[in-house]
Amino acid sequence: MVVRARVTGYGSYLPERILTNAEMETIVDTSDAWIVERTGIRQRHIAAKGEYTSHLGTKAAAAAIAKAGLEPNDIDLVLLATTTPDDTIPSSAIKIQHQLGMTRGAAFDINAACAGFVYGLATADSFIRSGSAKRVLVIGAETYSRIVDWKDRSTCILFGDGAGAVVLEASEGKGDNTDRGVLFARIYSDGQHHAILGTTGGVSSTGTSGVLTMAGKEVFRHGVARMAEGVEEGLTVLGMAPGDLDWLIPHQANVRIMQGVAKRLGVPEEKVVSTVDQHANTSAASIPLALDFAAEKGLLKPGQLLALPALGAGLTWGACILRW
């Protein structure tokens, strides 16, 4: 028998404020048709004044814990994937731990941008496999509306705010591909490309958070290639093929990137979970938001095989293959 990290709970939260493409037309020189054609995005959610990343993350986390039938103090470790923390210190994961009412365990942030949730899954899987934790809460939460340049039409149209979370629990498996839980999780980075996606400032460099900048064509090229490669490697390691996948749930960056990944893998469009039209790019929150959406819609059935690839600033990327 082997120990597997199995998803037992999931949840999400989106701010009430919705910013449509029609409203975007009053902010920057753009149009609904232009945005939809190039990105697939129709609207995004925007956090309210005084509503922070930790608040979004706490609501998603509480929903995931409840779905798992647990109490907050049943959790051993809280991992928060975010690049928009409430404060420089302490970590927002610590604040979520407190807001949940947890008085035990440990918590820390993971900064891998849009790949953060996959980094979190890989980290949680390692903790559970090693026996260091039995129950891990993995959250992706972002308030990108706070760091986009609302005068830059090439980037401000792309991002939104939101949070998603899952609970992973130690579960006994046979050690083969029929086990439920995480079967493969691997993360990567290549710092030589750090300049193509980032912000104009930071604590040590400018003393400000800066605003987001992106070399769109380069990010697109790397996004399709690296995400597809991550899934391909996972399937090869597992002795499986793209045809074995029931669902592809990629980072929701842009519909064209998602289509490119699916095409390279040979996964039909009807097997791709997409929420980018309603949520836009929520960075580390995008995969857990899409996962929760699919689960709540009844699309995910026990025993189905899911692939979750992502790429983010750094460059950072990774892929997780799990059986639901």
C-alpha cells in the first residue's frame, strides 16, 4: 500500500462586483468584440474596497473544509498560492489560518504567480507522502485588480480577483494508476525569462508593489509549450496517454492558450474545463476556481482522470495529474 494525497473537499469565492467588457470600454480604448476574440473573456470579478486576498482565501477555504466534512483544526498545513498578499509580512496564509479559527498546524505563502496552485499541490503531495501532514489545505487567492495598470489595455482587460481551495487528505492506495488522488505532480522554473512577465516594482527595488507588465507573445509561446510538456511528461511517467484523460483543467489565462495546449495534447474541446469567460485570469486562483465550477456542475465523477497544468511569471510552470 502507498499513501496518496486525495482531494476530499473543494470551494471557491468570487467578489460580488462584476466588471463587464462593456464597462471596460469606458475605462480604456477597447471593445467587447476585441476582448472576446483575443482572450475569450467576457467579465471579471473585482474585490471591494477593504476586501483583501486573505478574505477571499478564507471564504474559499472554509467552503472546502466544510465540503470535506472537517473542522479547521483538523488541518495540519495551510498553503496559500498568491502574488498579491495583504501585507509584506506576515504571510497571508497565516492570516487565513487565524481567520479560519485554526490554533494548530502551520501556514505559509507560495509565490509562483499563475503556477502557484500547481506548486501548492506538489508541495502538499510531498508533505502527505512523507507523513509530515495528513490533511493539507491548498488555496489559490488573488486580487490582481490592485496591481494591474488600468491605463494599459493590453493587460488590464485580462485579470480578475477570486479564490479557490481544495483539501488534500492522506489516503491508502495500491500504488498504481487506479488509485484516487494525486498520481503525478512536478514543478519547474527558468529564471532567464523572468523579465517577460512581472511588475515594475517591489519591496527591495522600489518600495512599491508596482504594476503588471507582460510580453504577451512570449508568454503565449511559453504557455502553450510548457503546459503541454508538463502534462505529456506526467502521462509518460504514468504509462498513460492523452486519450486516458477525462478532463483537462488548465490555468485559465486566455482561451487561445488553453486551446493551444489542448490541440498539442490532442484533447478534444469538450474535455477542457473553461471558466475564463466569466472569471478572466485570476492567476493562482484560476485552476481551483475552474475545479470547483466543474465539481459543482457535476462534471467530475469519482475515478475520472484530471490534468492540471499551469505557467506563471518566473518563468514557473508545472503539472498535476490526479484521479478524482
